[in-house]
Amino acid sequence: MKKLLLAATALAMTAAAPAFAESGDWLIRLRAIDVMPNEGASIDPIGGDVDIDNSIVPELDITYFFQDQWAVELILGVTPHDVSAVGTAADDIDLGEVTLLPPTLTVQYHFNPEGTVRPYAGAGINYTHFFDKNLPSGSALSTIDYDASLALAVQAGIDFDMGNDWFFNVDAKYIDINTDVTIDGAITADVDIDPVIIGLGFGRRF
């Protein structure tokens, strides 16, 4: 009988335990992310391809739960990259640096919001603006322009409960980023950036 009472008490306490995140809650995460482009390009008229380096930067995201298992997340950060045209008829060409501002909005489903290990998956839309377009010093080129990109994004991640509303986060995203690039008004390129983004960080519930 004593064991039965203990089991019933434990079950009642488990059932009464509040979910970590529920409707109306906010989660704030700060991550270090590695932005890894899966780049490719069609360059006219000189041919060749594009090379874009990885970038490790901080990222801030803000999540709002509009239902217990459903949330919307805004992802914020900037990523600088070195860019080169490679294998062209004019050999490899250093195109300098460009910085991307890629705010991303996703809708997420959280599979286990009441647990200590809380996986989630999401999908949404990304808008990427290109700025700080700096050609290398002494370059024979004079201008380079990148068109903004609007496309889809997907993500998956896990929050690990640390207690007192704090958690550790692992997150992965894929963003479909495409831009039309114009160099000196004469060379055009259709460039796919399509980065995979891996992030590690910490967050807190409010």
C-alpha cells in the first residue's frame, strides 16, 4: 500500500509539473554559428564559378510560443564573407568582401516542451540584404552589386534544460539564398549561396 501511495504521489507531481514552455512564453537564445556556404554560380561572359568562405559569428534569436507546442522565431545576425570568381576565362578574380544581413522568420513545432530534452523543427522565410561591398585595394574592377534575396529556410534543433529557465541549445539551419551579381556593368553572375548554419549557444525563458 505504501508503494502504491508513493507511485500515485509521483504520478500526480509529474502530471502537475508545468511545461517548460507554453503559450505566451518567450525564449531568447544567443549562439555562436558557423555559416558554411554551398556556393555555385553561372558567370557571363567569362564563365567559371564562385568561392565564398565560411564565417563564424554570433546570432541572436527571439522565440514566441503562440501555443504550447507551436512557436514563431526571428533569427538575427550578420555574416561577412570573402568572395572570389574562380576558373574564369580571366583566371581567378578576387571580388573582395561582402556582408550579409539575413533576418529569418520560422514557425516551429516543439516535440517535448515539458521535458528536459526538447527537440524542435521549423520552416519559414529568409530575406538577405547585401552591404559593405568592398572590392580589394588596387583591383582593376570598380563596382560590384548584389541583389537582395527572398527565399525559404528550414531548421532543426534541441534545447537541453539547465534549470531555472536556462537551457543549452544546438541548432542547424539551411537557407536558400540566391543573388544576381553585376560587376562593372558588364559581367553578370547568378550566384547560389545556400548556406548550412550550425549553432551552439545558451538561452533563457521569459
